[in-house]
Amino acid sequence: MRRRRLKLAGVVGEFFEGVGLLGRGIAMYARSPRLVLLGIIPALISGLLFIAAFATLVYFISDLADLATWFADDWSEGLRDAVQLLAALGILGLGGLIGILAFTAVTLLIGDPFYEKISEQVEDRFGGVPGEVEVPWWRSLRRSLWDSLRLLALSLLIGIPLFLLGFIPFVGQTVIPVIGALVGGWFLALELVGMAFYRRGLRLPDRRRILGANRVVALGFGVSVFCCFLIPLGAVLIMPAAVAGGTLLARRVLGAPITG
């Protein structure tokens, strides 16, 4: 029993270590007013696009819920309305999950020079990157786009079953959102360490493998970013700090120093 408690305490400690990496990213980023401004501009552009997209989803949510619950057309009115409400919540949840991941990918692409600068400053502060791999910007952009599309496709494969599970009463409104946050947090962590991994010549499979070996820390960081992104304007304000925190996470899982 004592060993089990110690193991649980270790898991909780690793999770909050990941949360702390985002906090450190916020603190480091906030000390540079110029980078604050540069980092917010691409996030603001991307945020406006996705706010418009989500508002469109909300506007048509009733029609989409009707389409998703075609099988309940002949049910009693009360039961049909309940199923349609669950469908509407599930669609909004799935849209939010995909929207957050897509926002991150698009913002990183739009603001690549700005976020690359933030990430480099974090690396330089803790000793830089020995043997850094120099990649032409166009090749880096193409590689980032391809990896982001792969992550989005995978998130859809996971998100659709979560949407269907959302129809289960109580479980769909309690357990499934938590699972959605964990899934979203995992994919955000994979996205946000990308720049630091590319700098070392490492690709998406390397990210999955190395973060998988440090899953609890990665989830602590990713879930905290995911929750911040749910706050109005949180994605715009936190995105640059998330890049800084993602660089710290990358250095931590790759064995590079993040103190001193």
C-alpha cells in the first residue's frame, strides 16, 4: 500500500511538473514586451478565423443535431429533444477539440518566424543546442504542415468515437470531456515541442516515442495548455507562452538542462 501511494504521488508530481513548465513559459515570455506583441499578432489573426468558424458551427448546431439524430425522428418528443441536445453538445465538444488543435497548427504556421525566435531564446538561455540542424525555412514549413495534418487526422479518428460516446447519459457529460481534455492535451504537447525537435533533426515519430516515455509530464503540460485555450482569448494570450513552455518540455524529455 505504501509503495502504491508513493507511485501515485510520483505520477501526480510529474503531472504538475508539466503544468509548471507552462507556468515557467508564461513567466519567461512575459519578461519580454517586444516578444509579447510579436507573439500575439499571429495568434490574434488565427483566433479571429477560428472564432468565426466556431460561431458558424453554433449557428447551424440545431440543423446538425437534427441530421446526427435522424434515427430518433419517430421517437416521442421529449426523448427526441434529449437525444438532440446530447448530439448538439457532442458536436460542439468535437468542434472545440478539433478547433483547438487546428488553431495551434495554423497559428504555428502563420507565426513561424516569431515563435521560432521565442523558442530559440529559451534554448539559448539554457545552453543552446549542440549540433543544431539547420533547415531551410521552406522545408521546415512544408514539414511542419505535413506533420500537423497527420496529427489533425489522428485527432479526428479519436474525436469521432468520443463524439459517439457523448450520447451515453451522465458518462457522456462527465467522463468523456475529461478524456477529451487528455486527448487534446496530448496532441497539443506533440505540436508544441515540434520546433525544438526539428532543431535537433527529429520528426513526428520521434516526438511520439520520446513524449510517450514521459507521458505524464507531457500530459500535465498539454492539458494545462488545453484548459487555458478554453478560456475566452486564452488561446491568443497563452499561445506564445505555450511555445516557450513546449521548448522547456522538449529540453526536459531530451535530457537537456532547463535550470541555471
